[in-house]
Amino acid sequence: MEKQKINTNKEVTKFLNDLNHPLRTEIEMLRHLILEANNSLAENIKWNGPNYCIATEDRITMRILPPKQIQLIFHRGVKKQAPLTASSSTTKQAYWLGKKTTEQ
């Protein structure tokens, strides 16, 4: 199986290089996992951290400051939506059970 090419953003890479974050290895692992998940995702910087969007809609923002932790913020938009229910399989992957959008 051929490995998918990951399109990391050079601006984000430079930002992270200049930041010298103590969890850089983990940040890079997350960057690659996120970008491998959907080839429609584009990477940029938002809130002083990597951000991932489809077209102009933010989907995931990585909160990396303060530099002692990493948080992933999953954007759902500002419209009222049904609550999400998380489920996991034996593979330990989380699946969101809720209304699907046309983008999924």
C-alpha cells in the first residue's frame, strides 16, 4: 500500500521551529495523523497553534500554549446542534454518533 503524501504548511512548520515547543515530537505526530485523516484538510495557524480547515471552515485547532500540554479543539460551528455521543470500538478509535453533515 502506497503511503499518502502529507501536505504540511511551511508557515506552520516555521512557526513551530521558532517556538521550540517541548512537546514538538507529539505535535508533529498529531499534525501527521490529522492531515492523513482527510486529504481535504488544509493547515494554517489560529490561536497561536496549528489549525485544520476544509475550505474556509475550521475543523480542528491544536492548542499548544502554555507549552506544558496539547489540546485538540473540534469545531462544530455556531448553530445549535444535537449533542454528540462518543463511542469507541475495540480499536480504541472514537466515533462521534450524531447527525452527519454533507461534508462527511
